[in-house]
Amino acid sequence: MTVVAPVLETNPLREGLEQERVPDASCLVIFGASGDLTHRKLLPALYSLAHDGLLPSGQTIIGFARPDYTDDAFRMDIREACNKYARTRPVDEAVWENFAKGLFYVQGDFGDSAAYLRLKEKLAECDKTRGTGGRRLYYLAVPPNFFPVICEFLGGEGMVTDPERGGPYTRAIIEKPFGHDLASAKELNRVAVTTFRERQVFRIDHYLGKETVQNLMVLRFANGIFEPFWNRQYIDHVQLTVAESLGVEKRGNYFDNAGIARDIIQNHMLQLLSLTAMEPPVAFDADAVRDEKVKVLRALREFPKGNEESMAVRGQYTDGSVLGELAAGYRKEENVRPDSHTETFAALKVYIDNWRWADVPFYLRAGKRLPKRVTDISIQFRPAPYPLFKKVSGVRTQPNVLAIRIQPDEGISLKFDSKVPGPVVRTAPVTMEFRYATSFGAEPPEAYERLLLETMLGDSTLFARRDEVETAWAWLDPLLTAWAADSRLPDAYPAGTWGPDAADALLAADGRKWRRP
Amino acid sequence: MTADELTSGEDVKVDSATIEETLAELWRVEKKDHDNAVTRAALWNVVAHSATPEHHTEASEVLGKASIAVPQRTIVVRATPAGPTEMSSWISANCHLLGEGKQVCSEEISIIAGGDRVERVPPLVAALLIPDMPVAVWWLGDLPHENAAYVAALLEPADRLIVDSAAFDNPADLEIVARVAQKTMTAPADLNWIRLEEWRIATASLFDPPEMRSKLAHVRRIRILTDSMQQNFFGERVEGLLFASWILAQAGCEIERVDLEIEERQSLRRGLLRVGVTMEDGSVAYVERDLERGILVTRYDGHVIVPEGVTRAQKRTTDQLIVRELKDPSSDRLLLKVLPVSVELAKRVA
């Protein structure tokens, strides 16, 4: 009699290794493999994962796109991209050689059924030769209008399986934008769930792959000292800034139809906001974390209809200079309408109507062509309850600020007042700083590396869930509708400044001002 | 003495009783003169213990490099109980540029003690540790089998004891480390174990496919070929012993049921060269070093599809091994599991 040993859930030899979480080998199919995202981000990230020993030896990647490539031509193309963009560049010859053995290309149009048959054959062949066991990941690196046709063919050709129905896993990875508004987001989600179940869908917001964004949860919930103060009793207000020094570059076509609110606020900023404001999840797992995030989004106060201006400012950059270089105004950018009303800057005053945050304003600002590229969250605390030093000349106490720098120069600083040494009582603000670069030295992995690995491992904690996306749109949609109906131009601001005056006025009306990040 | 002298990397002699005050004063002057150009940083207290001038110099150089990646207060001790009576101390700073003209500096304190003054070293070291920072004691060279009270006093504040079992001349040294793990709050760390990391990654990759995992319980033979610079020296075989112990500990195999063979090949370098793990069904998982390409190549002769794999395996310098160890804030629980097995295997192999 043959005794069959039980299959272990995990590989015990992985214990204690940095590469503890290595997924089972699978076939990752990238739709849109000839595009910019694939070359700049996806394949370089996958190569870096292989370089660091985080991919299984049988991992297989199949590029699917219209241009006519052979496997070898595709490999050469990708090698060049990895040499240019991978974190672990230049490519290591031995690692590349092995990585390239798992790299294939299938030529085809997204609407061509014969192409899907060729893909299906290639997938079956890889299962036999590379031990991928029918496990599939479909990365839709294509504009959202191609989602329906790709999903339809994948479903129709029987290329989607589900462990709950006895098959190996299939997962779909979708890139933002997740819609243009609430209606289109709902439609995209509807299309996705006709072929996949919600838990098979991974919506990528690359901000969630950043180490510093993930550290937000660690800072709040792994330390005992912050959470007791993390509420309306101690916090005066919160500021979130996502500033870019660049203009729209080559994305004029897309951006002019989107604007900064759709491009940054609806996704990245609301993710930062919800991670900053959410309640402690009951567990560190995908649904528990996302349940708490979506509760924050549901508690966002609606914009006052007809008086949106009291809570929201929009701007558009004009000629100016950024970091010493002349910068043309937005309307002069390539592929931007010369009479465009699209906002390149937005500042919002947001309230979260719940027990923890009642009446604590969250000020959000995002913009292009601002003085520098910086993303940061600053928690501004209330002043001490009794001004003990009020009558002492030379003492001007300032509120404590906990600043979390998401990028660049990632770190956390805490500002507090201290006595200036000397015989008289005088105070000055001082800062305690933690910098990732100083403390940990090593370069953190790229966001896409982390996110791709998580999709292979099947952990969706760092991905947006359907209700998150739809709730975010439901809150933002009325503001976008009001802006669209407003014939006035967004407030102008010269490139290289921190936005229009109205943004300052938004805070000044509350007796506050923007922190200089 | 000026702050500039300190940050230049030069050693400056100071009175042992005023080391801390001198450092504080120098940083105060530095701050006054250069505003925020220099940042003091420390994540660890690292105490390097040596008995010879060569090891003392090595420790200083290695930790100077390591402090770039892991800022630390470094205390380098040279203690020679049999030497002339002496006690002297020196300070310096290991600085590196962070960008925008800013420097990050870690302090280094050097203590040289001889004769009966050696007994004064542990309390002096204890006084110089930065509070609320973990403490690692790096013991250079072979482990002492005498002066137990001195060693215990030095290890008393230590969260971690770093050794290099490649320098062990006797299986009893492994037992000492295993005993530290069992009987004290100090977690052992072994640079030789860290050298195995790539081998572990490569071997683990062979057992990633779900069908391969179940084979682990049926390991029957482990055959190791290792390069050796000094044949029949115990330390040359420890890496192989640790590797085999790891497989057995993780696979849950009974030691007695597995054949172990460690073959040494005379060479100008040391380290594992090839490993073969044979399963009950006769299939064999191989890991082999390709020296020229700086990789480990894995292959499997059996019925499961496991494509050939490649793991980067560049030779790591001692400071890189130390950095790797200090980067992990928690103790290595796996090593605690592996050590007792390696003690058993060492007896068998010996």
C-alpha cells in the first residue's frame, strides 16, 4: 500500500527567510504588454522580485498585445526596460537568463477570439513545462474601455477558474482609473464581476504599495502612545498634501479629461485619508482593514449643495517657474485644450462625521506644478489646555505637529516646544526626526513589486475593494458635477507656487494656514 | 580636542571616567558651529570583544563600515588578562554623507584593558550603553572556556551574542552557544549561519511546489561538499553541519534515520560547494555553487516539475554579515531550533 504524505500548507524551509512569503508558480498574463506601464513598472518590478529571490522558479509571464513580437524580441525589449527602470538595475546576467526563460509573448487583438485560443494553448503548455498548475493572473494594463471585451473572452473561453469551484485560482488585476464617475465605476465593477468574483479582483492603487503608507498602520496600531491622542480631543486638524512639481507631461489627453480631483484625490488621497482616520481593524487582514477604511469614506460629510466653494477650491497653473526652470501654463501643454477648464489644483476642507473626528477638519490639497514633489500628512494637535506661560515675555508656544512624510525623504517628525537654555524662560520649537534612510539605509522596494507579490500570494489588503471605490466616487461626484456646471475658470496660480490664493483663504477662514511641507 | 577632529574619523584619547561627557560636549560644539549639518544616530549598541590587536583593528574597521547601514554606538574592547596592567580609552566618530551636505555620525569608543583592569571592563561598558537601545556583543575569535564570570558580566545587558562558528576549533564551542540560548536572555547569532542564507533560499525554492513539500519528511541522505582552507579544522565543517541541521529541524526528520556526509575539498577559499538531498523515493534535490557567475543553481531529479532555479550568492564581507544580523530587530528563532540539532550532529560527525 502506498501512503501519500499530506501536502504541507507552507514550505517549512522558508521559515525565517526574508523570502518567507514566496507564492506558488503561476502564469501572469499582461494585457497591454507593449505599453508604458509594462515597460516602466510591471516587468522591472517582476525582474527585481526575481533578483531578490521572491519569485518561484517556475513563475511565468506572458505578454499579450497587438504588436508582432517573437518571444525573443519581447525578451530583448523587456531586458532593455529592466536595465533602465528596475530598482535592481543593471540586470544580473545569471538572474536575467533564468527570468527570461519564463517570459513569453502572445500577439493578438483584444477582440480577436483566435488570439485567446493561442493564449490558452500557451498557458496549457506552461502548466506542463513550468509547473504553474493552472494558476492564472490576468493584469489588465489597458484603458478601461477594453475591460469588457477582455473579461468576456476570458470567461467565454473557460480561462477563469476558482478554488471554490474546485479549480486552481484565477485573479484579475485592474489599474486605475476605476471609472470616471460613480456611474462608470459601477459599470466597470459590474463587468468585472460577470467574469470574476469580487475576491478575485485586485484593484491597484500604487500608493498602497509604498512602505510609508503601510507604515501608517504600523505607526498607529503597533505603538501604544499615538492612538490615545488620535481623536478630536487632542487633534486640532489634519493636513494632507500631494504636490507634484511636474506638469501633465505626456498625459495631457488623459489628464485634461480627468483633472486632479479624479487623478489624485478620488484614489490616492482618499486612501491616505482613510488610513489616517480609520478605527483599529479587528484583524490585520484584507476585509477587516478595508471594512474600517470604507467606514471612513461613508462618514465623509457631503459638500454643501450650491455652496461648494466654502469647502472646495480649484485652480489651474499659469506660466511660472519650478525649481529654477521656466514652466508654461497648463493650457499651453501638449494635448490640452487651449480653453480648458480642467483643474490642476484642488484644496478641500473635509469633515468625517463620526464619534472620533466630529468637527475636526481634514484639509486636502493636491496639485501639479507646485514648488516641489512632496506627499505628506501632518497632524496638528490642539494647544496645551492652560497657557501657563502666557504672561512670560519671549514665550510663544506653538502647536505640536506630527508630520508623516510619504515621499520623498520618507520619515516622521514630531515638533514640540522646548526651553531655550538661559536664565530667562524662552521657548523655541524643536523637532524629533525619524528618517527611513538614516535608520534603515536600504532602498525600499518599489510599490509595484510589493503589490504584484501580494496578488500572487492572494492577499488583497493593499488593494481597493469595490465598495471603497464606489463610496469614494459617491462622495466626490456631486463636487465634480458642480464644478462641471460652473462656467467660471478655476483660480489661476503661477507654476511654482502653492496654489491659488483661495486655497490659503480656505484655511484662513478657520484661523489656520497651510503647513509648508 | 575639537568636534572636527572627532568627525574626521581619527581616534582621540580620553579619560575613561569622562567618555560620555566628552562626547556630549563635542556634539554640542559641533551643533553650535555647524548647525544641523551633523546628525548623531544610533539603532544599536554594539560591543565588539577581542583579545588581540589584529581582532581589535578588524572589529573597528568592520563596525565602522557597518555603521553606515546600521547607525550604532560602537564599543570596541580589547581585553588581555594575561597582558600588562593597563586601561585606556579612545573616541572617534564614523560619519557618512546623507545628501544636502548633511552627515550622519555614529560614535565609536575604544577600550583597551590588560591585567587585573580587565575586570573593570564590563561595568564601564554597561555605563556607556545608550539606554533603550538593544545591545549586541560581537565576540571575535574562539569562545573562552574560562573566565565565566567575566563573560557573564559582559553578556548581562546583551540582547544578542554574535559569534562566527567558522572560527570554532571544537564542538564544545557550539555547545556554549547553545547553552547561552537555553539559559540566558541573550539570543545567539552566528555569522556562519548568515552565510548560509543564500543556500537556504536556494534549497527552499526546490520545495516550493506543493507536491515537493510532502517529500521533505522523507529525506534519507544529505551529502555536502565543502571547500576548505584548513582541513580537519572543526570550524571548516560547521557551515555544512548547520545546513544539515536546518534541513532536519525543519523537515521534522529523525537524525538517526538520515545519512550525513560532509566531504572537504582542499581549496584557497572556504564555503559550501554542492549539496544533494536524497529522498526516500530516490529523487535528489541539488544546489550547486557557480563561483564564476556568483550564483547558486538548483535542480531536481525526480517526477515533479521544478524548473532549474538561480539564486544570487555573492560572497559577503564581515561587515555585510553584521549588518544583515543587526537589520533584524528580533532574535533568530530558527537558529535556536537548529543549534541543538547541530550539537548532536557535531558529535556524530566528530
